[in-house]
Amino acid sequence: MKSRFLLLHLVLTLQLLAACDSPSGLSSSPQSSLAAVNVNVSTTNTGLRTVQIPIASLLPEAIQMASHLAVIFDASNTSVDVQRNADGSLSFPLNTSRSFDSNQELNILMVADRQQTFALKLRSGVPFQLDTPPIAVTPDDTVTLGTRLQLQARIRDDVAADNLTFSWEAATAASGPWQAIAGSQPGVAWEPQQAGAYYIRLRISDQRTQSQSSYISPTPQVYVQRSETIAQTEPPSGRILSGEDLGLKLSLPEFASADENLSVQWFYASSAQGPFQPISSQGREIRWEPPAAGSYFLRARVAQAGSLSTYTSERAQVVVAAAEDILSVSSSAILRGESVNLSASLPAVSGASYQWLYSVTPQGPFTAIAGDALSLSWTPREAGEFYLRLRVSTPERSDTYTSSTRLLSVRDSNEVFSLQPSPANLSKGQSVQLSLNNAPSEQVNWSYASTPQGPFQPIPNAGSSILWSPPEAGRYYLRASATRPDGSQAEFASASALVFVNEVSVLRSEPAAGSIALGQSVRLRAELPESTQLRYSWSFSSTPQGPFQPLPSLDNPGLSSVLWYPVQAGAYYVRVDVTNPLTQGSFSFTSDEPMVRVNSNQPFFSTDPLNGRIERNDVLRISSRFETGGRSFNLGWAYSRSSSGPFIPMGGSTAPAFVWDDLDKPVGSYYVRLQATAPGSNNPLTFVSDTPLIFVSENNDSGNFGVNQLTE
């Protein structure tokens, strides 16, 4: 029964649509049965129109829940499928010859799931009623980046635009992304910010009904080319020398046929970002003398028919005295110590002076190169990547040319040196033969450093091949300064460390532990790999930092082995300074810890009687722990009231003991001194008691006199 009713309703509705040949006929149907809904209508340049119902939730529930929807426009029984969009809206093509009436309304039938039919009244704000082409662009040809375009919607005369708002957008693809164009009027001005081909989208909104219509150009409507160059230059290369002028002529396609009186203001800058400075001359074609050497970008501000457009060249179009075109080198890469020829392709000027300079940066500071000529030979004394500058001075003017790129690379190389042994892995005290390959002369001064930056220390010997003894352990870079026959200097330096010196322990003692008692001797020895003709200087100190005192050896102190009698108890560091006459070099070795330890566990001096107390005519025996080690010594004995003297001789002996049998000895308390002198030596060994040892009195009745502190 329900199906019969739906079929009867559909037939009656179609008959109604068939009876209406015009929108006015359809509008005469009962309006109370029609559901009104606002829609948006889009029209392309090909005439295809699409209807969008943005808010489907306002439609009857059966339409909202239907899995299939179709639209019937008239009595032809032809239906059009409705598409559900991701945003919840419904859309379908307006596939009918019928159009919206004067109230911008159109009646249709919508069928839900092929069972239920609903009569809907579509309300559009403003259908697209634009002329062909819908949008006019001025200028309409390809334009250059910087042109200010005029966009105009071509609305038909019979359309009232009072309540319409226009939204303009542009994109390089029909699918977007879209960029907004400022303005809400039928005509707007627009300056594209990038080169490319642009589609234009126009949206028209009816403020009364809040409905929208939109138009998208089917193909790109605006073509914008890059502004790599904006002017023709004379000469065509745009390259001139400082002080010359050149011609500039506006060369933009949009102004090819423009009036000769076109208003053009010119500007220049050293970068595309500016700041731009104005050029005094104005017009489509001018002549200009750049203010200084350099590369310049151009900018032109063009005014025409009330529109102002600004164009900036993407590259430097004017190059004034470009140093890379004027300055040249015979070789762009050399080794330090080699020479390079510098030249400039400038006409020689009588009375002009020329100053060449170099720097590691184009901003400087620049260092002067010796010489005054357009072309000269230069031997760099430094390694690096160098910019060059030439300063030309005449009585009338001064011009400076600076390269914008590095023209010369100077590097260090290990190949300029030969070493023996090679590799030069040495122990401290060994020597290495250094040679400068292909030395320009024998006048070669050598130096070394632990880093390539220095500071470099001089090596004593000079010549193209020398013998060197590094003074300290470490790794060393080499540098050689050679004098050429013409008197110029050539600097050669190693690119990496070439000499490696290891710290070694060369000091030995006998006894091995170096532990002795006061009065005993210790033999010190320096065991160096190259001991021939070396000269030694021995010293000692109670601290590793010093100060070090000369060691009083009984042997020749210049030998590699010495015998030492320490004269005071303590722990001593030992240092030996070695000089090599062949290399004229010197180096030192210092013990890492005390090498000699002298203990005083037993008193060095002793007396008989033990307490050292005697009367003036008594006999006293004095003994010492001095060990001769099989040598013969002359021993001299003396006494004094003070440990610092003056000492009064008591006598001599060859044994480390002495008997004092003088009569009428002076009364008092006395320190004792022993001086041991080896035959032929002028350096006696001196031992002094720490406290008084001898106490002489008129008699020994007093127990408070002459207490020997060493025996207490």
C-alpha cells in the first residue's frame, strides 16, 4: 500500500514538473510542501555548474540517513546522483537547462534510497553570471616578478553587486594551496611574490543569504617570470673599470610597447637584499658611473597609469673592476717557500705606484707585499688561502682592486725535508740529521715548535743539512728559512710533526738505591746513547724545582760519570746538563725523585773521651766516619767557637782520625771541621759538626760545663 502511495506521489510531482516549462511555472506549485535549503553554486569557464549543500543536517532525516541519493530536475525522468563529501556536505552537478529564478531559487526533487521523494527549494546567493572571460588581468601578457597586476571580475550589467563580497586567491596548481589576495572588491591590485604560473579563484558571497559562489580559472591565468635581469647594459657584459660609465636600458616584456616617457627611477646595491641607493639619472634609458669598484644589483621603480611596480635583478648586472678579471697568479696552489708571479691586466700609467697586499679574508686586515710593479714575484712566508689586493695610486686618483675569491693557496709539505733516521723517533739525547731538499743556498736557518702555530725556537746550527739534538721530549714541527741568491727569503715548514723525542731515564747511581751515610760517596752516571764528545755539567738540589747547586765532584765534572761525597744529610735530586759540540745543542735530565739519600743515623764525628770534656793540657782523640774508598786524601782538622767560623787549624792526617795534644788549649766550647782534599784537587770536601764537640776548661770539677750533645 505504501509503495503505491509513493508511486502515485512521484507521478503527480513529475506531471507538475512536466507542466512547468519555466522556473515561474514550477514556483507556482504549493510552496508549503517544499523544504528550503541554502546552497553554493560553482561555475567553471567551460560552463559546468556544481551545487553544494553545505549543511546536510538541515535536510529531512530520511535524506540524512539514506545510503543513496538522487536529484530530479524536470519531467524528463532523468536523475543525477548526489555525492556525500568528507566534510558532510552534499554536491551534485546542475545538469539542467533550468536556472535559478529572479529570487535566486530553484525547485528540485531529491529521492532517498529510490523510495522516498522530497521536494526541495534551493536558494542560491548569486549564481555566476560573469562575462567571458570571467576575470580580466592587466597586463594580460607574461609579466616580470615585481609587476603590480590588476584583477577585475567581469560581472554582467544586469547583476546588482551592492550586497556582494569578493574574495580573491591565487595558486600555482588548481588544487592549491591557495594564497589570499588582499581586497574584497570586484577589482583588486596584486603583486605576485614568486615567479610561476598562477590559477585564480574568485568567491562571491551574498551578504543577505550568506550563500557563496566560486569560480576557478580552468588554466593558469597569470604568468610571472623571474627578474634575473631587468636592464640591458652597454657593454653587454656589464663589466667596466673603475671610473668608467655604462648604459642601462629597461628591458621588461610588459613595457616593451610602453610610452617613451615612462617614469623609471633606478637604484643599485651590493646585494639583492639592499640597502639600495638611488641613481641620480631617471628614465627608461640612462648612463651611470658606479661610485666604486664592486658588483651591483639593480632595481627599477616603474610608474605607469597610476600603478607603481618595483623590479630587482636576481644577479649582479654591473661589475666594476672585478679583481678576478684584473688580478691573476701564475699558479693558484704552491708550497710554502716557492714563488708565484702576481700580475694585473691594467694599462700602465706613467707616475703610478702599485702596492700588492694579501689577506686570509676579503675584509682584511691586508699585509703588504714587497715591490712596486704591476707584475712581481712573491714568496709567501705563511701558509693559507689568500685574497689579493692591488692599490694603484696616481696624482689624480687612487683605485683599489680586491679579489672576491681566494686566488692563492699556500700549503706546507713534509716532502721538502729529509731526515736521518727516518722516521725520526728519538730518545732524548739522540741527534737527527735535518736536510732541506733543493735548498736555494747554504744560508738556511732552522727552527722548531711543538705546534704548527709556534712559537718556533731557533736551532743552533745553520746550513742546508745540519745535525740537531732536540732539548726536550715531545713532537716537533720544522721550519727552514733560506736566503736566495737575490737576497729574498723563502720559508719552508712541515705540514705535520716530523721529529718525535721520547723521555728516557739515563741517570744511574752506585749504590743503585743511592742511599748512603754521611761520609760515604756515591757514583753518578749518565748513560746516553750518543756519548761521544758530549760535555756534562752536574748539579743537585733538595727540591725538583731547584735551585740546583754545582755538584763538588772529585772527578772532572765534565764527564759522564762523577764521584760525589755529600757533606750534609738529606735527600737530593740530581740534574745533568749535556752539551753536544757537534750540534751546538744542549739538553737536561733531572731525576724524577730524590736520587741520593744521605742519612745521619750515626754521628759523623766522635771523641775520646766520649763527652769531649777535657782540661787545657789533656789529649783528645777525634774520629770521623769519612770513607776514602781506597783513595788517598789529605785531611785537615780545625776548630771554632761558631759553626760558621773562623776555624783555627788543629793539624792534618791521612786517616779519618786526629789526636789533639796541644798544650794550653784555649778554654771554650768548639765546633769541629774536617776538610778532605784529594791530591791534585782544589775542591776540598768540608764537614762541620752540627753542635759543639769539644769542651775545654780549667778543670773538670763542674758538671755543668762541656756537655756533649751528641752523646746525651
